[in-house]
Amino acid sequence: QVQLVESGGGLVQPGGSLRLSCAASGLTFSVYLITWYRQAPEKERELVATISGTGLSTAYADSVKGRFTISRDNGKNTVYLQMNSLKPEDTAVYYCNAKRTTNYWGQGTQVTVSS
């Protein structure tokens, strides 16, 4: 049974930082493309950052470039999203997605950026 479990969300002030984790089990982790998505209230889910199976290739939404960094540790079956210089518009539920021939989703973790 495949599981993706996100953690690390919370409440942070503007300008602050958070590191999200996505821990995977039940799949050959290193062959999966992993993507972080987010969904704010009354908005569509949007891609935030993605990383290849080897970790050598990454891509980011324009809105987070230079502030967020995606990385992975295949030995720990975990992907990270380091989020710096957070803004109120980063407030959303953040989801982890694993994709190869099948898509798997985590349950999401709430990130709230507010003073």
C-alpha cells in the first residue's frame, strides 16, 4: 500500500521559513517524479515545485522561484520543500504527489502565513 505523508506545516509570520517533508512508503521511491502542489481557499490546485527521481532536475512555479527549494533523500524515501521569505499569499494546503505510471497523493499539510 502506497502512502505519502506530509508534515512540517504550521503558522508562520511573513518573512519566516518552514520546511515541509513528504515521507513515502510502499513504492520504489527513486523512480518517481515528486511534485509539491498547493491549494488556497477557493482557488485551484497549483504546482509549486517538482523534482526528478535522481534529484538532478528541478522546476519551480514563478511565484516561488528564489524562495523555495525542493530536494530529496532517496535513502530516506523523503522529499523536502524548504520555504523561505514566506508571504501571506503562500497560505494554502500543500500536497505531495508521486507520479510514474500512477499518481499518488498525500493528505496535505496546512501552511498559514500571517502576522
